[in-house]
Amino acid sequence: MSEDTNKLRTIALRMLNTHWREPWQFRLEVEGYPHDDWDLCVKDVTYGPNEIETEPEQIGAVVLTYPTSAQPVSISMTMRDQEDRRVYKFFESQAQKVINPDGTVNLPSDYLLKIRRFSLLHGETPEEETDVWKVFPTQLGDVTESKDGEGLLEFPITFIQFRSLGDQ
């Protein structure tokens, strides 16, 4: 019985002394954004670290699954905007660099930008660069305005990674 108590006490102490990562411990920078408040405007970010496509192969009653490709990562953010609509206008201007009014598509060098994600840490190093994505904008989500709404105006934006693998 005392062994169980000591083991539980040790586990509890280890849990108390562990710096668990919390959902707010991130900071984002977007290349080309002309103001220094992007991180202030980001409410949340959603991304999948990787996505590997597979293909099943049935051999008798057994199914084997083989990887076929790595897919680009999608990065979505819920944004809060200033009264001057600076985030909305920035995203809109970046999207216009991808496809021209005549329907032609520009070269990636014209529209790619980098998003850097930093993890905010406890201890001596306050932050470290965790991810760098070379992306372009794909969707400015619905903006909902309401006379009886509370809080800040929010809307989603989505970027997609240009390359699924290799140097970003």
C-alpha cells in the first residue's frame, strides 16, 4: 500500500514540476505585413503538422496501406481586425497577387510569403522559432457584422503551403 502512495506522490510531483505547453503559448509573424500588430490580431491558429496520403491494397482478406504522397499543410487563423480594416485589406491585397483580373495566374515568386510560428517558452529562452511555412492565401472566410453582437469583429483566413516537403 505504501508503495502505491509513494508512486502516486512521485507522479503528482512530476506533473506539478512539468512545464506543460498551453494553447496561448505562440506568436506569429507574417512576412510583408506592414504593421507591427499581426500577433495582436491573431485570436487562434489551426494547422496540421503533416498530411500523408495513402492507398490501400487488398491481398486476399488482408489490406495493406502504402503512403503515396505528402500533402501541403493548410494554416487557418481567426483574426480580429482594427477599425481601418488593415488585416482584411492586407489579406485581400495578397490574394490579388495570386490571380489577375483577366484570370491568369502569376508566378509563385510574386505571391509567396512566409509565416513564422514561435513557441513561447518558460525559462531562459523566452521563445524559439518552431515552424516556417512558405504559403499563399486561399480563403478569406465569412465576415459577420451584427448590431447586437458583442466582442470584437472576427473572421477566418486560410493559407496553403506551396510545397509539401523540402525547404520552405
